[in-house]
Amino acid sequence: MLQSLSIRDFIIVETLDLEFSGGFTTLTGETGAGKSILIDALSLALGERNDGAVIRAGAERADISVTFSSNQPALNWLADNELNSNAMESASELILRRVIYTDGRSRGFINGVAVTIGQLKELGELLVDIYSQNAHHSLLKTNTQRQILDEYAQHIDLVSQVTKQYKTWHQLHLQRVEVEKNAAAYADELAELRDKTRELKQLNFDVTEWEDLQAEHHKLANGASLLSGLEACIAALDENEPAVISMLAQVQNKLIGLVEFDAQLKEAADEVDSAIIQLEEASRSLNRYLQRTELDPARLNEVENRIQAVHNTARKYRSKPEELPDLLSADVARMAQLETFANDGALAKLEAEAFATYQASAKQLSSNRLQAANSLSQKISAEMQRLSLSGGRFEVALTACEATSNGLETVEFLVAGHAGVEPRPLNKVASGGELSRISLALHVTTASQGSVPCMIFDEVDVGIGGGVAEVVGQLLKQLGAERQVLVITHLPQVAAQAAQHLQVSKTQANGATLSHIQALSQTERVEEIARMLGGIQITDTTRSHAKEMLKV
């Protein structure tokens, strides 16, 4: 549930802090007062793109925070995105924040943790649905109609499964067609790969060996320098006259004698003794190394031949030596694929199996859609009677088609505006007002099937008036009994049905225009409904009518 919204320096809002309750809340105000600012701010906090200048004149940045009570889908999303720290996991609230700077940059946060704007959007879609006043235009698209039916049927996972299975089958189908078309070329490629992999396997080369070969070659190629250097080091330490170790022994003896005069010299004597021990160990290590080191010219020749063989193979296949093992792996995989192609009927069998799997899921999807289509058709037809479309009829038509990623049928909404008329496609017969009413009926009907806890309607009642407007208000009130609903409206018949009423107003201060939103008391609400009924001049008659609508 949406709990609160905090806005700082956004368009014409300097400071705004709003608390929301559950159920049906309405937001009203004069045209141009800034009602849409609330939706714009909320949308940005939920990860929508920033397409214009949204920072209040004179400010350095806009700051928008929105707080929701957490739900299980949101907590699961946090876990999937590795954002479920102890603080987040135990939190009963989710705070989404967006900060936008004058240079167009913006930053997003979830419970104080920096996230991408895309992550804000993903989480926001689990918390709130926003329906704009132009949302009904998208209803004319067949893709939208299919999505509405599938969401109503609550089989989105099955839809995703069908899409994946179709892609698997379609890829195998294209592959088989390509194989049949290029059979000769694939046979030649397979023969070439067999020769190539045979040669690479015979080389029996890996990256570790390459590193060892280079190290050994470097050692053998510099054998003379290595041996002479070792001998010089050993001589300097222990064989020359004077030798380093012998000279240090003399220093040690001298210091031992001097310790008798000053005990503080014992530390220096001990350090010299330690140095002698370390140098003696170094001398022994060098002698051991010299004794076991064999710099065989034959071995050098063997190593150079092996290195040359690797280089020749790498050049032949236009590769670096260290890339040869990966090249072999790739070629072996390609050979396996080509051998599958060459195996008469194997690829066709895989294709047939994939298509059978797709068909089984697609037929289940068709069955689900048929059941949901009948149910949705009946419900929307019933709502049309309430919305002054007496005798009207709504149908969800399913038409069989060739296999697609969306299933085995197309989905199209048909409508008859009154009795005795055959239903026709929605985009050909519905007027603006009819489309608004049908759209609203669909939203209200399908919303009860969804899991998103909060719904916001931004002037979706445009083109509706009179008794129909009262029915719309009743529908939204009915929806508010199940979900949190926030409605921006110009219709008093709709606003009067709400449990909470917020009013937007605009003021002038220091030459700047500022927008304010406040929750209305019962008395203030009577005045606002009367204004919506009667315009600028509010009379006792309009107040009386407002009280009657509010049942006070």
C-alpha cells in the first residue's frame, strides 16, 4: 500500500508531505492547479524517464521519496536482486527515492541503498499501477487486448513458457531448413574440421605446458650465464680470499670481545651471527642448485622444437598459441553439431519433439484463454449495462492462427454499442466516451485478479458525465474495498464516493507560483464538491446538493 509521498523542489512544488490511507482516495482541484504533478512525481520515484525540466526555479535539485508497505512479491524481488540486507529484509516499509539534478543526472535509492533507475522501475511495477487519461487508447491495440485477457486469466507463467518453447522450436526449424539447403557445404566443413581436430589433438597442447616450456627455454638458453653467475656467487660467499662469510666471522669475533666492555653491543653481535648463519645457508642452497642443474644442449634443442611446432600450428590456424585449446574445444562442439545435422532425420526429430512440446503448452493456453474470454465477456457486458450502454455487448474473440510465440490464436475485443447489432472490433465502433467506459470497466474487472496493491487513475473518467459518472464512482468505490485506489477526477459524482479527499490548490508567493495539496475535512469537502458542481459562484443550493451527494 502507498503510505506517503514527500516532494521537494519539483516543478511548482516547494515542499509537500502527504499521508495516504487505504481504500478509495480522490484528488481534485481547479484546472492547472497541479494535480498531474503528483502523478509525475510519483512516476519519477518509480523509475520513469526524466524527459524535461522538473526542478523548481531557483533550486539545485528535486527530491522525491515515496513509502510503501512491503509485500511478498517486493521482498522476493529484493532477494533476487541481492538487496535483501538485514535492514531491508526485516523492514515493513519500502522507501523509493529519486534525486534529480539540474544537469539532468539522477540517482535512485531503495531503503537508502543506491540502485539503478531500472531497478526502481522494476520494483515500482510490483507496488503500484498507474492508468493515465489516455490509457484507453492503448486498448485499441491487439497486443494490449491479448495481455489484458492473459492477465485476467492469471496464466502469465504459461504465456512465458509458450513463448520460450516457440523460440526453441522455431530455431530448430530454421536450422533444419538451413541444413537441408547447405548439406554439401556442411559436409565439406565437417571433413575439414575432422582433419583440424585430429592435428590439434595430436599436438596434445595445453596452456600450462606453454608456460612451462617458455620458462624452461629461458633457463636453458641462458645456461652459461646462469652457471658462471652461480659459481661467482658461491666463490664470493665462501671460497674467495677474503670471502664474505670469513670477513663477517672476523667482525663477529671482534664484537664478542667488545661486549665485555659494553653489554649493549650484544644485540649487534647477535645480528652478525644471524647474518653468518643465513649466508652459510644461502651458500649451501646455491651449491645444491648447482649440483642438480643439468643444462643439456639436447634438451634445449628438444624444447625449441616443441615451441616451434606449437607456433607453426597456431600460425596455420591464425591463432595465438595459448588460444589453441579453446580452438580445439570450439571445433569439437561444432563437429558434434554438424554430425547431428549429418545424421539423417535427427534434426527433424528434434524439431518435431520441440513442436509437440510447444503445441501441448499452446493448447493448454488456448483452453485457458477460452474459459477466461467467456468470463470476461460476461462481466464487461454486465458492466456496460450499468454504464449506460444498455443492450450493449462485449466479446473477446479468439481466432485460430498459425503457430506464433503468442500461441495458436489471435485475441480481439469486439463490442456492440446497443441491442440488435453484431459486435465489431473495438477500434472500429467505439466512440471516445464509450471507449473510456469500456476501458474503465476492464480496469476495474481485471484489477481484482492482479497482485499489485495500489492503483492510480489519472482522469480516466474523461468524456463521462451525469448518471454514468455516479456509476463510475460506485465502481471505483467497489474496487477500493479490495485495493488501494487513488483517483484524480473533475467529476463530483466520482469524488463524492471516496473515503479520503485531497485537494490541490495554487498560490502566488514572491512572484512564483506554488502548488499545495491538503486533506479535506468534512466541511471543506462539502465546499469542494459544491465548487465542482457549481463553478465559481457557490450557492446554498449547490452546497445542499453536495451534502446530499456526500450523505452528510
